[in-house]
Amino acid sequence: MATSRETRGSSYNGYVMLLVVLAVLAGPPLLAIISGGPGGAVIVGLIVGAVLSLLLSIGFFMIQPNQAVVITLFGEYRGTTRKEGLHWVWPWMMKEKVSVRAHNIHSERVKINDLRGNPIEIACNVVWRVSDTAQAVFDVDDYKEFVNIQIEAGLRTVGARHPYDDMSDEDETTLRGSADVVNQELIEELNERLMVAGIVVDEAGLTHLAYASEIAGAMLRRQQADAVIAARQKVVIGAVGMVEDALEKLSHDGIVELDDERRAAMVSNLMVVLCGDREAQPVVNAGTLYQ
């Protein structure tokens, strides 16, 4: 398929042509009146002026800021006009307005499988604009619908490249923890897909990311288990350090001499107190450790 390329179109100043149309409308009847012709000549002049002015008025079009008009002549592309203001072209030329302003699209939530095969729901927000009006009009059937379809396809492609979350100790890109990387990949993927339509994506980012409902409960329990394990690990490491400091302090200051059995009993008691979920109940030992 041949790729279209935008070229600069030519048009006439619309304000000058507006004066011409007014002159055409009023000229024939004024000439008939000045020449002193019969009343029928005046009527014919009015009809001729009205028909010509109506024909010429078809060529007028207005361009607003960040707007372009694609001009064709009998199906042949004759350029794009982007200059603001009132313009005029020959009445037999076709004109199609194209907005080159930034468009904002919030995609629908789609269900896909991540890299590990887990079903997830994902959605994104995309800011795009038309950079080449010729490609947007001639190379795709409906460029707005084309953008919507390619956004969903690009979102599925990027979402399937990475896991939702990191379940291992390896440092890898994840959809939940690497937002900047994923968003940049999404921009590059969409720009590559929309290049054929002359569309440029300025911004793209995930707006919704969650496990699908069928596995959300299981994944929540896994996350809770990970949190409990991490908390317990931190508590145990801290308790071991505290016990070690206590034993070293007792031995260094000569407060009490502990043999291996007493040392083991003290370590056990301190670990139970420091790592337990509930407050410890003190028990007064009136005898010895060997009773």
C-alpha cells in the first residue's frame, strides 16, 4: 500500500473573495439599471448574480486554531491547509476538516493474561494527535476508530510481556512495580502501531490494574501471607539481636555466670517473650532452674 504524505495546499484569501461574491451578486442588476434596460433585464441580472454568488460561496471554509482542511480535486489529493482564518477554493474542490488538537482517550477495562498466565484486568489513558492529515484521511478508513482498536491491541501486547507482581527474589519488571517502564513501552508500542495512520501518541499510562475476580481472593491471601512472613522475619532478627546483646552485657558486667543449660533457658525465654503475639505473663521462680 502506498503511503500518503501531507503537502501544503493552496487557497485564496476568503475575505477578498467575499467582496468578489458581493460584487457578483450586486453587479448584474446594477449594470442593467444603469444601462436603462427593461425590467426583464434587471430580473435576469438578479438571477444570474444570485446563481453565480451561490456557486462561489460553496468554496468558502473557516479554519480554527489547531485545525486543518484536506483538499481534493476529483479524488486527487491537492494538499492540506492549516492557516487560520477564512479561505476560499474552487467550488468543485472537496474539503474535509481534520482536528490536529490533542485527544484524550480512557480505554475500557480489558481482561488479559500476564507473563505468568494470571488473568488480570487492565486499562489505560492515552493522549494522541494527528501529525499527518493525509495519512489519517487516506491511509485508514476511520482514523478515530483505528486509534481505539490499536490502543486495546497495544495494551494487550504490553500487558502480556510482564508479570503482575514479582513472586520471586529476582529483580524484574512488573506491571505493578515498574509503572515508568511499562508506560514508556506502551507509548512506543502505540506509536509503532499508529504510524500508518499519521497519529502520534504523546502520553500513555495505566489507570487500572487488578487481578481478575476469579483469582483475586487467592492472590490477596498470598499477599497477606507474604506480609506476615516479612513481619515475622523482621521480629525474629530483632529479637536475636536483643538476646545477643543481653547475654553479652550480663557476661561483660559479671552480673551472673551462666552455663550452657542456663544460657539456653534464658535464650528460650527471651525469644518467647520478644516473638510472641501476646504479652508474656511473668512467673516468679522461688527455686532454681534445676527444680
